[in-house]
Amino acid sequence: MSDAIKHECGISVIRLLKPLEYYKEKYGTAFYGVNKMYLMMEKQHNRGQDGAGLASIKLDMEPGERYMSRVRSAEQQPIQDIFAQINQRINTAFKEHPEYLEDVALQKKNIPYIGELLLGHVRYGTFGKNSIESVHPFLRQNNWMHRNLIVAGNFNMTNVNELFDNLVHIGQHPKEMADTVTVMEKIGHFLDDAVAKIYKQVKKEGYTKREASPLIAERLKVSKILKRAAKNFDGGYAMAGLLGHGDAFVLRDPGGIRPAYYYKDDEIVVVASERPVIQTVFNVPYESVQEIDPGHALIIKKSGESTIKPILEPTERKACSFERIYFSRGSDKEIYQERKELGKLLFPQILKSINNDIKNSVFSYIPNTAETSFFGMVKEAQNYLNKKKEEQILALGSGITSDELHEILKVRPRIEKVAIKDAKLRTFITQDSSRDDLVAHVYDISYGSVKKGDNLVIIDDSIVRGTTLKKSILRILDRLNPGKIVVVSSAPQIRYPDCYGIDMAKLEDFIAFRAALELHKDNNTMNVVEDIYNKCKLQITSEDKDVINYVKEFYAPFTALEISKKIGELLSPPEIKADVEIIYQTIESLHQACPKNLGDWYFTGNYPTPGGNRVVNKAFINFYEGKNERAY
């Protein structure tokens, strides 16, 4: 994506079902789980590069022996950093105690991270918070083993203030209002309550305090704790938790907004945010990796038994379509085909834009994630040409000459790698002085790839803010002297903020919003903007379930084509010589290409939870009042 936007995280959970000695014997190391966790986190580094963390729990340790470990990093390459720290601890232990090398029991007892239960997390920083304190997993410690709680997730809550107030109301004193802390404390509250009740019951049955511990682990109903804790959650989430004694869970939101997949056999239970991660790391077929159903939790008991339990009533499925367009790795079997379909479905609009002149058009993409939709676009161009060639050949009939046939067959889509990203330049650009001149060179071009006067068609995943297009890409592409530059977005126009984990929070950041605002100015309809502001203000005290998304009225007077045309005007640098046209995917084509991921609120304003409408109205109020702040 030429406009970098950030996504809120990836999770990995591993539960080893056999004794560590089993993995040492079969795979040559008792660190099998740690090694696999490293691979899973690396295979999800696309989901977060600002921070990484890992927590592990060792089962059945004696009192006084460390059974929980956690390591986090917010360094430049956080995954490598945390595993470098882990390796250093392991190698130091082996160097100082050679007797550990072949003795798995001693390794487990004395070396951290060598546990049966592991939770990994990668994140992008949101709210500008990239400190180590913001890095998952979060830890809620207690001297009672069962009350220790470790939480990490891919989520964002729209009603964190309400959840925070609920905690204060029941007598808690959370250390901050971050949604991860709030969610953890909410689950922790009901965990404490459940443990206390079971303890009271087993004491009544005549068991000693020490005998009570394994009985608490056995009787603890994680699903009941989650049902009580998650009752008022409003957001998109796939959250994972480990309990100190060895239970674990992964809970998914009722709309299936955030993704979560799992695989299990007789050796392992594993969860990840993306299916191909599990396929690759554990070499298992596509069909063996299942999706955790919306509103359900995968619960793994200390005994190793794992079940899928309903926690919240599923709502209409609104799985995030941006996962398919951009965020998830394109190696997923379904996502690969869907991205090709996105490119294919754009071709009719492209053909109209270039007046059917494929012969004098060059097709390319903005590296690198748009490459798959580019393949779909080019394949459809080839299909179109093949049909044209067939018509020409049949029209000429049996009298066709070899030269005529050669002339017809030689026409094919002209494919070039036109734009090349020079990523290292971005890290150098820190000062505002001369910034625009430096930004203009973040992309380089392949000279000679375009003939003067050609149409140049460039496909991108999405055009969000348009900043990089205006300041860099269009300027540098214009040096090739094309007659027309057609920038194609495989996603529709982003019009509304996300509040479920994608870092798109302010309306005025979106080029589609700025284009619609200019159209209101052109049409002398700024009174409509003021009316929307007043309607949003009137709803501030309304309950979320009663709130209406009035920001839809901001876009209603204009067609998508009118907004796209205005976007083209706004993004064209004054000095550009080529004509510029911006083409966006339609909502209908998006749904056709990605039929299982119909979450489209950032395009349509149809939010899957009540909290979304409150957030978008607050974002409009912030815009109108000139407040440069997030709406949630």
C-alpha cells in the first residue's frame, strides 16, 4: 500500500500436549515449542513491527520454582530481539551447567521459556504509544497460581470508557484506561471470583488448602468466566489468555471482525491470526486448519483437552474485508484467489478509462502487496484481447495471410515494473526542511518502460490519504511522459474511520472525505455539513444502540464517480503534465470477490457494532471543531 496504514497485531498460541521429553526424542530438542513460536511470529510480522512479546507457562512445577516467563521488546526488530534474549538465556545456562544439555527435566526446572504453553504477539503501535509498557502480552500477577492471567490480542474496544467505569464501580483501581488492561482486569475480576467460589466449595468438602489447588484447576469453567467478562464488550477482537496453572483460551468477537484459526492433533494445539502461518510452520493441509467461529472461544484445559465453546451470541458475520485486500499474507489459498478477483473485476472500468486502447497502454503495480490483484487485472486484459483476436481472425476467414495473423497475435498487454520503492529513504527523512523534495524520491522509476503518450495503468491495494501519490508517485511517474496516468485502487473509497483495530481514526485524513468536502464547497452546500455536526452533537448522550451514523449524509449528495474525479484533481500536483484519473473498486465487486468477509464499514459506514456509530459521529465532531484527536 502506497499509503502505509497500520494494523493492530497478530497472535500465536502453542500448547504442547506431550511431555517435553517426547519432543526432545522426536525432534531433537525440548525447545520445539519455542522454535515453532519463533517461526509463527516471524510469519506474522506483516501484522506488527513496532513491538513483540512472548510468554510461557510450565506445567506442574513445585512451589518456589518459576513457572511463568515473559519477554517483550519495542526495539527496531522486536521479534529478533526477544528471541536473541531467549537464546542468550538458554546458551548461558548450558555454558554454566553442561549437565542440563541432555536432561530435559533440569532444563524445564532451571531454564526460562521452556514451557508447554506459549503465547506470542506482534503489534503495531496505535495512539502513538510504542513504549515497552504498551507491548503485549500483559500480565496480571497473583500469588495464587490460578489467579495469574496473561493476555494478548488483536483487538480494539469502542467502549473502553464504559468498561473502565464498570471496573471502578465494582471496586477495582485499574492502572490505566488502555483497552488491553481494561479487558484483562475485567476477565481477571471474574477469574478471581470463580477461584474463590471453587476454593470455598472444596474446603466445605473437607480438602486441605494444598489439596484444593489441583481441584480448582480441574473445576474452573473458563467459558463461564468469559461469558461474564465479555458481556458488554463492543469491538472487534481475537484475544488470547493463559492462566497460571495451565488453562488457555482464545476468544473471537461475535461478528467475526478479527480473524483466528486453529489446528490440533495428538501433539499440539495451535492458534494464529492467519491460516497459512499454521500450514507452513506445521506442514499441515489447508483443510486441517479451522476457523474459530464468531462469538466462540477455543478453550484448552490444563489436562490438554480442548473444546470450542459458545460465549456470546453470534451477530451477522462482518469479517474485516481489509484482511483480504491487504493485511493478511497473500499466501492463503482463498485470499490469493480473492485478490486476483479484485483485479479482474476492475478491468471494465480500466478499459473504459483507456478507451479500449490496450496496444498503447502499460500495466503495472505499486509494490508489492498489489502484485496479486495486478495478476488478476492482467489476466482479464489477456482474456479481453483473446476474444478480440478470435473475432478478427473469424472475420478474415480462410483467406487470412500469415502476416495478417502475425499482426493480430502479437498484440498483448504491455506489462512493466514501472515503480520501485526505495524504502531506505523513508528512514532518513526526519526534518521538514526540503521534505517534499526528498519524499518525491521514495519511489524510483524504470526509465524506458513507457513510451511518450502511452496510458500508464498502476494498481494499488488502496488509496487512503493519497499523500504518497501526490508527493511522490505521480510526480515520478510523470517523468516517463505518459499521456494519461490511471491509478487503480483494488479497494473502494475509504470514507469512515475504523475502530476495531486498524489505525484509521480521523475523517480528515481520508482523501475521499476531503474530496467530498471540496464538492460541498463547490456546490455551496456547507450548510449540510453544519447540519450533520448538529445532529452528531445531539446524540452525544444517547446510548450506543440508539445512535445513528449521520456522517453518511455527508457523502449522500455525490456519486462515487464524482468523488473519484475530485480525488484525481486533489492528488494531481500542479506541475504534472499527464492527465490523471483515479479508479476505485465498487462495493458490489468487493463483496463478489470476498464473499466471506463482508465487513465494509470503512467504505459504507455500516458498522457491525453499536459503538461504531458513536465513534464515527465523534470523529465528525472532532473534524468540525478542529480537534486533531482520535474518536475512540
